[in-house]
Amino acid sequence: MTDLVSPPIPAPDVDTQAWWDSLKSGVFALCYCEACDRYQHPPLEACRRCGARLVLKEAKGTGTLHSFIIQQRAMLPGFEVPYVLGMIELDDEPGLKLTGKVTCAPEEAAIGMRLTAHLERIGESEFLSPVFDPAG
């Protein structure tokens, strides 16, 4: 089933605006603490560990499928079901996981599969969001 209604559009705030702007410009970047030498997500203004101001730093956008579900029912408008919703552990920061759509057939999804991010437009909006493709 395809829902012709647009998916929810982000409403950036003071913490997330720079991240959405980065994606909009075609750059997959994450918040980074120079003091701790660590990436963090979701975006915040200050480091969760030391309180230092975070900067955006380009990330590889590669990782491993840590966990996933097969979404069988449309919970939000604008998404064709079924699809794979994954928790991806990013190579840039071991232990850091990002949730995103995985572009493989549900029966092909497997824990440990390698993934690479690309940016995809959210509905008809100007916003882009990371979506993960099987690597290879």
C-alpha cells in the first residue's frame, strides 16, 4: 500500500538546526566533541560527557546493522510497507547507533550486514534524511 500523504516533516530546533542544514547541503555529519574526541547523536548543543560545545563533523555514513524490525503496518503517512527499520552502529564511533530506514527487501535484512548511508528527500519538503543501503 502506498500512502499519498507526505511523511512528517522535521521541525528543527536550536539543537538540531545545524544537523538538518548539513543534510540539506548533502553532507552526512554528526555532532562531535573535540574535547572527548567522540561523535554524538542525536544532535545537542553541548557534550553529554564534558559539557563542551559540539561541532558538526562529516562522518563516513557506514556501519553495521545492529538490530531491526520489519514494519508491516503504516504507522506514519508517506511510507510504503513493508520496510526495514534498522538500528545502525556507525563505524565512526563504536557504540553510537542511529535509527534509519534500510533499503533491502525485508527477507534480506540480517544482523551484522554492512550498510552505507545516502541522503533521501523527505516527501516534498526541502529536508533530507539518511537512509541506509546494503554495502557492496
